[in-house]
Amino acid sequence: MSGDRVMNPSRRRWLRGLMNPAAWWRGGGSVPLPGMADPPAARPVCKACSASAPGAGPPCAAVCPEDIVRVGDDGLPGLDFARSGCTFCGDCAAACPHAVLESGPQALIRASITLDRGSCLAWSSTMCRACLDSCPEDAVRFKGLLKPAIDGKSCTRCGFCVGACPVDAIGIGV
């Protein structure tokens, strides 16, 4: 047997569910897509687009290579970071038939990020660096071996750390 191990996402979700039952289902729709400059103005357009393709979903969801665009209970597409994060590829903006998403360097995820120190394993003196290992922007900084903090200036809200955290201590929302 080789020394390389492949992560089993369903096992990780099961273990995460033992520690936090709310983690079994994290629905999309709460975090706006990258480049959505004016979410209130885009609401009716996105809702109509999602409703016009109930089985297949809106074009932005169909083209996402990370498969993180989900239509929430409110009928709006949003990002679900349970499986992966956003690579800012721009495919969702290119596929949008109504041009409500910007593309390019201004295509930001306009949301806030939080780290719940009370549920974070590292803050509870358990060695865990899942957030650090998953962050492509090096926005997670540790004070010593424990006590992670997220640098809000370098964090892009891509969400890779959200799905990597085994206890759902990281959240991104509006």
C-alpha cells in the first residue's frame, strides 16, 4: 500500500456531523457569487433565471468547475463551501445571460468571514492546521503552534478553509 492517502469526503462529512449536527447540510444561497456587485438589484433577475431552469439549475451553477453554486430555498444562487472553494475562474460570470456578475480582478466575494474560537480545535489546544493547509492565499496566520487568525486583508473569501475545517469553526456570510 502506498504512503499517499486520499481523503474520503463522505467520511470527513460524517465525522464533522458527529461534532456538529448542523454540518450535515449547509445549503447554498447565503453567500453571493463572485462579482455580484449589487445583490439587491440582482435578486429578481437571478430568481427568475433560477426558476426558468428548475431541473438543470441556472447557467452559473451548471458551469462551476468546483460545483459550489447552489440554488437556496430563497430561489437565489449562492456559494456552498461544504465541498470546495471558489477559484475565481470567471465561468459563472461568463455564463450569466443577464450580466449581473462582474468578471476579472473586481470579481470579489462580498461577504464577511468569521472564526469561532470557541469551537476551533486549535484554540482548544488540539493540533489542527486544516484551515492553514487549505488556504491558497496564506491568509491564515498562527500565533505560535495554536491560535489561528484570519487576515481580513489577504483573505479573498474563497471558502476553501470552510469545507476543510472539521468542526465548522469558520463561516462566510453576508
